[in-house]
Amino acid sequence: MAGETVAIIPCTNQKSDTRGPAREVWVGGHFQLILAHTEMFYDKILVMSYKYGLISPDFEIDPYDVDMRTSKAGDRLRWWFMMKGHIKTLAETEPLLVALYTGMYERERIMREFVTNKVPQIILPFEGLKVGDRMSKVYDCEPPFDKKVALEGGYALAENWNKPSGGKYLPPPTNITTDIEWE
């Protein structure tokens, strides 16, 4: 396996009032610390935005106020189809490992989409940690993964990683295309 290590971090609702690079528009302290931390350990950082999808921290954005958790169903679906396209494009670069720092709302769907697009190594560096424990990891500069383990494929998800306990598991269909154009 070869490729870049990629961190996907969430945006924040704390924003400046002016247009600029995403790293400057999202001014929340938690966002800034996670961004600085991930830039130390990953080859590529993407910010997951409810307006723009997966973007570089240097992508120019306008401040906005959108939360998919409370948006209309149609808006959520349009966002998800945009995300699917961004994930597919990212998967085509054959990343070595993807780290999700995102919240629970979208995480499982994103993981499934990466697996569907043949990106098996996905980690959740802050899984189960409270904010204070996450910040301790950041300030201690703890590496979120071992590059050697990643090169050996040691972070690949188990085949049944999203199997519900006690229920039936059906893998995602592989013969469906989603060439839907959203305006």
C-alpha cells in the first residue's frame, strides 16, 4: 500500500465575519488546536464542512451558518451526495490511511463510503474520549498512528466492523452508480 495519510477534521460554528481561508474563518479554539495537531502528523488535512464538503484548510470560504443535523431532508441528501463525490475523488488518490476526527452524526456513513471505495485503513483517533482527554493528546503531541503499522496495513477495518449486534448485516451493493447531478 502506498499513498498519503489523510486527516478529516470537523469545522466549527465559531467563525470570523469575513471571507478567507477556512483555517482563518473557523476561529474556534478546539478547531485551531486540532488543525495544528493534525498538520504535525498527516500528509494531507481536509476539513469537513456542511456547506462545502471536504476542503483544504486553505480553501477560500465565506462565513455561513449551516448544521446538517437540523437541516431539511433535501439539504442533508444534497450534502451527502456532495460528500460521496468528494470521498470517491479522495479514494482515487489511494490514501494509505484516513483518520476521522468527525462527530458521530456522519462518521459511520463516511467510513462505509471509504470502505466501499476500497480505502480500508480508517482510524478514529479521538474515539470515546471526552474533550479534556482529546486536548491532553493534542498538547502531549501524541502521534495518532504508527506509520510502520499503516504501511503494513495494520489499521484495516475488520470485515464486520459495522455489523449490528444481534441483527442481520447486508454489505453495501457494489453495482449501483450515483451519477446524480445536484445544482
